[in-house]
Amino acid sequence: MFDALTAQPPDTILKLMAMFRDDARADKIDLGVGVYKDATGLTPVMRAVKAAERRLWEVETTKTYTGLAGDPAFAAALTTMILGPGLDARVAAAATPGGTGALRQGLELVRMAAAGARVWLSNPSWPNHASILQYLGLPIRDYRYFDAGTGGIDFDGLITDLRSVKTGDVVLLHGCCHNPTGADLDAGQWAAVAELIAAKGAVPFIDLAYQGFGDGLDADAGATRMIAARFPEVLIAASCSKNFGIYRERTGLLIALGDPARKILVQGNLSFLNRQNYSFPPDHGARLVTMILGDEALRADWMAELEEVRLNMMTLRLSLAEALRLATNTTRFDFVAQHRGMFSRLGLTEAQVNTLRETCGIYMVGDSRINIAGLNAATVPVLAAAVAKVLG
Ligand code: LMR
């Protein structure tokens, strides 16, 4: 049987992780996978998460199964954090293994409900979006997104491409902190995109993996809230990996907003999909999130630490933009200070990215995406000097 298998292409980001691990150089710099690191290079367990784990260890009396869609208290707490209160009647939701699990379950729901739907992806997008879509056999369409010349949004290209969306298509949007470019739509651009997609009768599917890493917890949910209020049906794949720092706990939520009359039907389908794919979703991370969001002191401490994380990344952005300006004697990289979240795409060629890795031990994704949080005050000038050198 196994001789019929063919080798799978490696995931570019995970392959880079392994290459970095195997590199013996002491001064190597990891700007690859999207994991937050503090100034010492550590991905800390957040204070509120530690406190909730301690408390949970004391009070948890059973490890028996939860519901197929996870604990409803988790869905309620996270949905309120994302969308604000008052939407219960429209919300069906299922806990999933991480944000990727939510994407996968959401796209399976699309395949069940709308067999002919094409799924529109920003070009570029997180590579696993297209990979999962191909695996599921869903047709993919691209919409232009990034202007490599300016490091900003190619808004004319985006609107032109989205004019070809058809009724019933699904448009995948990054709610904030676009991965891999770091370039986000502004409020006016979001409004224009929403108007166009609504006029086409398409369904927005929002990937929200970095809430709190851009402009703040509420600000980063602004576009998602606007879309939730405007569209009759919306899918949202939310991740707690980054903003709660619980990457390996695999904590995500798929939210399906729709007509209250169909809430039970949709909820039943989400539970069915969980049962088919893994039965009950992981609970530990979801329980920590529920405890933190439901306890005033834990929530305040978590929000304060999340804000420290966000501001650290903003400080790194500003100092990298400045260091690149000095090292290259150009304003070419000023966009780094405008971008939001963990990532910026620098606009280097693949050959330049390879040279940085081979000669300087600086690891970034092949499209020149860097993880800002992989830097610190000491490595910012090192990166800037190395980029100036490969540019010649
Ligand atoms: C990333 O883009 O680096 C993260 O979302 C981690 C991953 O799974 O790729």
C-alpha cells in the first residue's frame, strides 16, 4: 500500500524551522516561523496563562469529554472578545485544534454547503491557505493585494480582481496583521471591499490569527465587526496561539454567523465535522482562555502583557525602519514602520534571501517575509547591515 504514496512538498515555513535548528552557528538569527519572542529569544508562557494553569490544576476534577463543539463557555467568551456582545442568536461555533483547524473545518463546511464556490485568496497569502484548499479540491482564485514597489496595498489591483467574484463565492480575508506582508487595509479600504463583496453576494471568510498584535485588541477586530454587522453570513477562523501564547495547545474557534433560523442546523454541521475529523476538540488551551477572559484580574493582566508584546514589536519596527534607512541610505524600507503584526515582506529576491541565510545565518521565508519579533535591539543593526550588503 505505502508504495503508492508520493512524496509531499515540504511546507516552506516548517522546512526553514528545521534548517535553523540544524545550523550550528552561534550568531544565527531566526526571522522565520511566526512565533513571538522576547528580547532574550524566549517565547514565554504568559503570566495569566501560568496563573490559570495553576488554578485549573487545583479545581479541575475530571478530564471526561466536553461537547463535540467544545465547551460552549469557550465559544461564548471568545466570540464576545472578537465580535462584542449581542450576536448570540446568529452564532454557531466549534472549538478546533488551533486556527488552522478552524480554517480547515470552515472550508469543509463551504465544500458541504456550496459545492460550486470558488475561494478567493489574497496574493500573496499564508502558504497553507492554498495548500489546504488544494487538498480539499476547492477551486482557488487570487486577488492582487500587495504592491512590492511601495510595500503597501495594491488597492486598484485588489478591487479590479474582486470584481470577478461571483454570487456564492467565498473571499478569504486576513482580519488584521496580514500574513505574509504586514500590509493591512485601512478603514476606508475595508469599507470598499465589504461593499463590493456584498454587492457580489459572496461570503467573507476571515482568518483572525493575530488579534491584539496590530493596533490593539479591539482595533484589530474592527474590520471583522464591521463585516459581521453587514453580511448575512460570515465565517471566522480565530486562533489563540499567538495572542495567548499557547501555540502547542492548539486552541482555535470556527465561528459561523448566519440567520438565527438556521443556527441549530449550522451548529449541528459544525459538530458533525468535528466528529468526523477528530471527535472532541482539544480542551486545555480553550479552558485557560475561558478562565482568563472570565476573570477580571486575569483578563487585565493578560491584556497588559499582550499590550507589552504589541508595543515591543512596534518599537522593533520603528528601529528597523530607521536602521535600514541609515544602512541603505534610502527610504525604500520605511514601510516596515507602517506595517502591523509580526510580519513584513522586505521585497528581496530569493537569491538575496538565500545569501543572507548562507553567509550571515539570517533566516527568513523565501519570499523575504521576516518575523519582527525574531529581532532585538542588538540584531536590528546586524540585519540592516546585512540587507544593505546583499543589495550591493
Ligand atoms: C506562520 O505563518 O509562520 C505561522 O502561522 C506558523 C505556521 O504554522 O506557519
